[in-house]
Amino acid sequence: MLKIDNLQAGIEGRKILKGISLDIKPGEVHAIMGPNGSGKSTLASVLAGRKDYEVLGGSVEFLGKDLLDLEPEERAGEGLFLGFQYPVEIPGLSTTNFIKTAVNEVRKYRGEEPLDAVKFLKLMKEKMALMNIDQSLLSRSLNEGFSGGEKKRNEIFQMAMLEPKLAILDETDSGLDIDAIRVVSNGVNKLRNKDNAVLLITHYQRLLDYIVPDFVHVLYKGRIVKSGPKELAYELEEKGYDFIKNEIDAAELADQVAEINK
Amino acid sequence: MKTEIEKPARPIHDSEDYLEQAIQAEYKYGFVTDIEADEAPKGLNENIIRFISAKKNEPAWMLEWRLKAFAHWQKMKEPNWANIKYDPIDYQDIKYYSAPKQKIKPGSLDEIDPELRKTFEKLGISLDEQKRLTGVAVDAVVDSVSIGTTFKAQLGELGIIFCSISEAIQEHPELIKEYLSTVVPITDNYFSALNAAVFTDGSFVYIPKGVRCPMELSTYFRINAENTGQFERTLIIADEGSYVSYLEGCTAPMRDENQLHAAVVELVAMKDAEIKYSTVQNWYPGDKNGVGGIYNFVTKRGICKGDNSKISWTQVETGSSITWKYPSVILKGDNSVGEFYSVAVTNNYQQADTGTKMMHLGKNTKSRIVSKGISAGFSNNSYRGLVQVNKNASNARNFSQCDSLLLGDKCGAHTFPYIEVKNSSSMVEHEATTSKIGEDQLFYCNQRGMDTETAVALIINGFAKEVMNQLPMEFAVEAQKLLAISLEGSVG
């Protein structure tokens, strides 16, 4: 579904991703973990098409298309969803109206008829029940005055409404207490099926107690330095990122020493 | 106390390729109707005023009133305090009268020249009463004259007078004499004096005691002829305990020359009466380089004459190359209420200096000001408002909210609030914000499948919602679309 090959990208002339390769198949959940500044959010932004980021090399194929060639809204139309770490506020715009526009713009991209008010409300009711979300949240201005937990629930609700093929959830757990993490994770789990995939980006292992990944990748200094089954997350939790850092930094140092000695 | 605060425009983002970029909004009402016109030669002098008055077959007192205004105007100087820049207007280079020549004077709406009827159909305004489902009565004004008013008979049954002001001068001189220029005196300002001298038509409304007008009344103004100024005058009187909702809309052809529009609107609300006046102003704004467009110098003022009366102004200003306009309310009656809701959009090289004046004279009077300015391109958008509480206006209340939204980093937003309070029991509040459409907001919308144009429209409509909610239902949707069209291409 998503095939990232040697992706390199940066911002303002600074290279952050230094060659990422990753293969995600339908039905899989991948977790990307890493310390602060390792390039996790950059990866999410580049995949979603944020303009301030510059792709410096490599390729990304999404459902057979060259993802990097598409505008952000086209990527959304193709079925890529990004759950934001910091969802933005738009004063005066009701959340319902925003979601309705999003759903119908995506339908338009796919050559489908827009949903009329009745059909849209029916779909929304259905997803509200599934996600256990309250009407009052949806009639408020988009994210305005929402608590951290409400913002993240709103992200997952939008995901439910848009039914993406690939959901990238960028630090969805950051700033949430354990109850909020449970609610958000339940939502994500309900949406999982054999045809879609999830890429979780997180700093902490605790989210992975609720959304269990098939693969865990450790990102450090713009590279995936270690991949493994979900147990890798426990190892990280136990030993901290330092053990990876030390391993990598020691290897780098050894390389440099060898270089000098040559 | 007197304050003047200016908030200079802030550049909103440096990223060149993303938020910068001007413009390509197509003005879709820019066509010209090919119809012969009955015109006065260019220039302004007493003879022209006599010519206009004679064309209108006006009584002698009306001509005298005009000449008095003209004599006064000649002694006045064009004001220059507004935050707008334009080349001097040559008042001798304008035609002050132009009427579409119709073969016969229409006795009924069916006899209106088909070309004119087509013009209004293109504008989305049907003069065909039977086909109208929206329940809106329309007075249509082209250049200098009113060409027909719909639903007149039905309104007449309730004692409501809704006709062109020319007709009112003929048919209801007693009302005209009693109320004309009582709210905006002919000596009030440069443009209102000019208007009094040369106004050619406009609408007149009288709602009798205790009558609630059952439909929206509206006037549609259209400038068609070249080198013509449009000077209309509207007078609305709501007698005791009555209610009326009134809407005006305006468009003009696309031309390279600037055309002058200097209107005067007067509202009178008697005891327990309410007037709601809504404007959707979409005069030709000029092209993307700032060539052409309408100079819109308008004086609008209402008086809450009786106790418990209310006047509410709502305006959506998207057109004109220059807008100079301050719809105001004199709160004379005790417990009277004045409101001003405004959305002003400027794009390309448009300039707007608009706001309101709320003058509290009576006790327990209340006013509310909500102004939303949206600037894009190279435009300048200023809010200018006066809240004045007089000595006897005990317990007066005012709340003002002025928000500015910037698109791009080459436009300006300015706020000039003036507050004068002479009564210590009054309470005046002013809030102001300046924000920008952020790259973050646009990216968020893009990521949900919306292109940037759709995203901007959503954000703008959210920003302006509080004002749009004040518009009558029939026009709210149209006005929303207009906002989006006005800003098309302003964000790349």
C-alpha cells in the first residue's frame, strides 16, 4: 500500500530525513518511535505534503501512485489521512460544516456524488455512535476551545467519517491522560480492518498497549535504526532511547575512528 | 475622552509561494446593457440642477431645496481625513442625469423595456411579480431613475408606501416635506450636500402605525451609463409600532474610468418601531491593477426618534474601488437600540474606510457594533467608528467588536475607534483582534481533501459568520458566495 524508498527530506536547507525505507501492507499497523528531534513528525508532514518541507531524494508510492507528485488535497482524496499532533482552530466554522465539506470534497475527487444533508447526517449519527462522540462537540467551532482530549477525539472522528486507506497518527497520545488515550485508541481499533493500515507515530510505548502494532521501527537522526515486532517497544520502554542512541553513536564513532586511522 | 488608535498592518507570512499571490477575481456583473439613454450634458451648475428638477417635474419647493444644497456645497471642501487615496474627482466631468430611454413610460411592470428586464434577469432579479417566490418586493433603479417597483398594490392594501422617491415627491409631498433631510441635513457633509443638489432617484418607504411589513423590501441599484454619477436618495419611515426589513443590492459594468456613487439614506424609527436595513454592496471594484471601479461615498444615518425603537444596519461590502461609508444611528428615544454589523472585504487595490457612529442621547440606550474586515492583495481596509454618549444618556451601553483578517502580506488593516463619553453611568466596551489566515489552517483543510480556494471560503465565512447571520435568509447564501468570489485567487 505504502512503499517508502530511501526518502530524504528537510526544511529550510536542513536535512532531517536521511534515507527512510518502509513498506506498509493493507491490514498492518506500524509504529514509529524515536526520541525528540529524530524526524518523526517530519516524516508525517512530508507524507501528507506539507509545503514547507522539501523532498531531497527517494520515492514514495501509495496505492500504485507517486505520492510525492500529488497535492495535499489529492493525497487526501486517494485515501491518506493525517491525524494532527496539534489540530488547528478555525473560529466561527462549525465542526459539522467542516467535516461535511471534507467528506464531499473527497467524494468529488473520487467522482462520487456529494452526500445530501440527510445522508450526511445519517452517516454522522452512525459514526458518532461508533466513536462515542457527543453532538455538542460537533456543533462548536472547529477545535476552538476544545480540550486536548477533545481535539484528538475530533481527529479520530474525522478519520471515521473519511474512512481512509492509510491513517498516519502523529503523536495522537501526546498531552492526553490515560482515560483519553483509552478512548482515542478504542476509536482507532474499531476502524481497523484488513483493507486499511495505520502508521502510528509516538514517543511513548504506552499508546502501544492500546493499539497493538505489527511492527515497531525506531527512528533516530533521520534514519530507521532498528525494526522489529511489538516486543521492541517494551525493550525501548525498559532501557530508554539511550541504549539505541549509545549503540548508534558508538558505531558512528567507530566509523569515524576507522576513517581517521585509514 | 477621545482616543485614536491605529493598528498598523502586520505582515503575515514570509513564505513566498504559499500565502502571497494576488488575484484574479472575475467580476460577473460587468456587462453593459445597450440601451439608449436620455442624458444631461457633463458638468455641474445651477442649470443642470434645474434640468434635473424639471425632468422630474418637481414642485418649486423641491428645486429651491436643491439649489440651497448646491450653494452650500460650493462653499464646502472635499473631506480628506479618511484613510484612502485617490486622484481628485473632476465634478465637471460627470453626467448628473442619465435615464434609460423607454419608448413609453411604463404604466405597469409588463411594459418595461425588454432590454432592461433582461439586465435584471442577468443579475438574478426578476421583475416578474408572479414568478417571485421569495416574497421580496423590489424597486429597480438604473442610473438615475427607478424603472419599476414590484408588489406595490399588495403592499398598498396594508397602507405601506413603497415607491421611487421621485414618485413620493409627486404623490406624498407632505411626508417628504416632513422628513426629508431631517436625519442627514443638506449641510451635513460634502457628499451629502452634493447628493441633495443632484439626486435623481431612490426609494421611499412608509410603514404606517402598527403594521409589520409582511415581506422584505429591496432596492436594486444598477449603474449602466458611462461617465455617469449615481446619486440616489432613500428615505424610510417606520411609524409607531411598525416593523420593516429592507435590503439594497448594487452592481455596475466594468469600466476603466472611475465612476462616482454618492448616496444618502435616511431612516426614521418612531416609538416602538424597528427598521432593519441590509446592504450587499458589489459595485465594480476595479481590475486587479486597480484601474477603474466605483468611488462609493455614502452617507447613511438613522434616527431612533421614539422610545423603545430600534435600528439595525447590516452591510456586506465587497465591491467599489473606494468605500467611504459610516451607517450611523442617533439614539434619541429612551431605551432605543442601535446596531451595526459589517463585513468589508478588500482585494487587489481596493480601499475601504468604513464603520459607524452611535450617538447616545436618550436614557438606557444601547448600541452594538460588530465589524469584520478582510483584506487581501494590496488593499487597505480601515474601521472607523465613533461611540458618543451625551450628558443626559444615563445608563447608556455600548459594545464594539472589531476584527481584522489578513490574507497575504501586502495588504493593510487599520482600526480607528473614537469614544466620547459625557455621562459617568454609561458603559462602553471595545474589543479588537487582528488575525491572519495561517498556513497551518490551510494545510489542515488541504489534508482533509479541500483545495485552497474552498479552504479560504470556509475560513472567511467562519470569520464573518456573526454578521452573515444578521442577513435575511434570502440573501445570506448569496452573500456567502459573494465573499468567496471576491477573494478568489487571493491565496495561492
